[in-house]
Amino acid sequence: MSTEKLLAGRVAVVTGASRGIGKAAALALAEAGAHVVATARTQGGLEELDDAIKAAGGSATLAPFAIDDYDAIDRLGAALYQRFGKLDILVANAGQLGPLSPLGHVEPKDWDKTIAVNLTANWRLIRSLDPLLRLSDAGRAVFLTSGVVHKDRAYWGPYAVTKAGVEALARSYAAETRTNTPVRVTLVSPGPLRTAMRARAMPGEDPATLKTPEDLAPKIVALCRPEWTETGKLYDFPTDSLQSFHAPA
């Protein structure tokens, strides 16, 4: 664990924090000194994260709820205001793969669920937490996207559509906060990583050939630092490059 607490005194919300990218990002933020408010559906996974954060000398608050429980997102914003009076960092990571199927065969309930989890929940997070990010001296918002948005990949329609929506959402949010606010917005395209979602999507792939969420996590921390002043950009992890939103990733 690094002894340099670059995020000391900062409060960070990480969604989907019980495993994968969210868990690695939450632990890295805590190691950098942030107090992490970790959300996920899985209580057990959150408790394992909490143990790891405590073992690393960090601190966390656990908020177990499904990301499409929009009332819970509103309650989270109110609770953060009462306890901290601000929010410094949002890492909007929670998501689901959705059905891998021809568009005409996707069940309406599965379409609606994928939209709710991957897209609408991120708008609700902005709606609830934007006032708190503006109360920070350096509010940082990171949204996870996917390179599939810019590829013509069959059967990935629901996931690709929702991630394209997240990119448009982040573009709008960045434009609205670019001037006269402390908020800076970045999209992160992680590329293929060794996660459970990737394993479901690519069952024949050798996971040993992939980078891990722990490889990505320090990059997310860097995007959340007060010293990070770029906004309206996409960070592409496979190429380690910062791009304008409109550039292919």
C-alpha cells in the first residue's frame, strides 16, 4: 500500500463496488486516502471489500442496494449531504451485460432492465449527486463505457445502446459543468479485462491473456485527483490515451 494519501479528506462514491472494476477502484481510492461509499447489490461482496479496505488502513461506508432502486439513489444523496456536506468523487461503474441476442429476439423485460441499470441509473446518479459534486472544490465524475459502442458487433445491441447512451449522458454533463463549476467529467473505456462479465460474454477466451481490474484502478484514481483538470474526454485504457468524446475508442 502506498503511503502517499493523494485523496486524503475526499469522499468517493463507487457503484458496483462488490467485484470487478468497481471493487478494484474502490480499494485503490481508499488506499489513496479517500473515504469510499461503496454501493452494490451484494452485501457479502461489499463486506469483503470493507475488510480489504480496513486491512489497507482505509475507511468505507457500505450502501447495499440495487442500482436501479432509484429511491435508494435519492436517499444516498440526502445521506451524503447530511454526513459530509459534499461529494468529491463519483465512479459510476455498476452495469450489466444484458442479453446477447438478435435485437428482434430480445425480451422487452430484459431490454427494459438493461436500460434501467446501465443508463437510467447513471442519470439518476447525476440527478441526486450533482449538487454535492458542485459543493466540492474539485468534483470528479467518472463513467464507465465500452469500445463496443464504436464497433458494428452483432448481438450486443442492448449493451451497446446503453453504453452509447452513457457516452451521450456524460457529454451533456461535461458541457453543463465545463464553466463556473468545480466538476470534471471523464469517460473510461476499460477494454477487455479479467472480469466475470467478460467471462460470460467471451466464454472461450483465456482470462490469463487479459489485464485485470487492478491494472486499471490506478488510472481511475488519477482521473479523480483534484489535480486532474481535463473534462469532456474519454480515457481509453488499452491504448493508455486520452481522446475527445467523438473519437473512436
